[in-house]
Amino acid sequence: MTLPIVHHADYDAKSVADDHRFPMRKYALVAELLREAGHSFILPEDRRVPAVKDSLKWEFARSQERLLTRMAEDGPFLMGETMTIADIVLTHCLGWAISAKFPVEEPRLRDYAEAMRARPAYKRASQG
């Protein structure tokens, strides 16, 4: 199977703010998860700020809303009928969010995560 890295007619890298660390807005969700992880177990204990987690969960919820506006309506994958690397990244991030007890509040994203994680290839990869 050929797996395009990015395949979407509406993709425009120029629409991303200069200070944004990820190439597409839909990867903002990755940023929230990474920041939360830093304050949970990555950063040295004296650098962790547990109180920041509530604001990161709020940002994660907002990222879900933004992501939904960018998801294709016509297919099982983010960009429609074609699976891309973005699907693999998002599925990984949603799994991480679920494990970290970040609420995946949007029903469409919950359904997407369930469908992606039910794929035989995902199950094989998860078994290590």
C-alpha cells in the first residue's frame, strides 16, 4: 500500500503561525500531549508543574474541535478515502491521550480512534 505523507487539497503550510512548532494545525494536539507528558514524567521532578495539566486538558479539548473542522467528511480517514501518515500519528496520539486519561470528548474522534485501533495492522503493530 502506498501511504502519502500529506494528501489534502486544502493543506496550506503558510496558514500556520510562524511560532507554531508543528507543520499543520491538526498536530497541535501532539503539542498538548507532549507538554503534559513533560509535566508528568519527562521533566526532572523539580521542574514539573502539575497545576498546568488542567490548562493542557483544556487546550487538548480545543485542539479536538479544530481538528474536526479539518477532517474530511467523505471517508474513514483524516483526508478522506486515503490513509496517510497523519492517520498513523493521530491514532498514536489518541491512544496516548486515552492512556493519559485525557478526555477524547468529540464522538467523531472517539469513533475514529476505535476504528483505527481495531484495524488488523494496528493490532499487529501493538503486539510488538
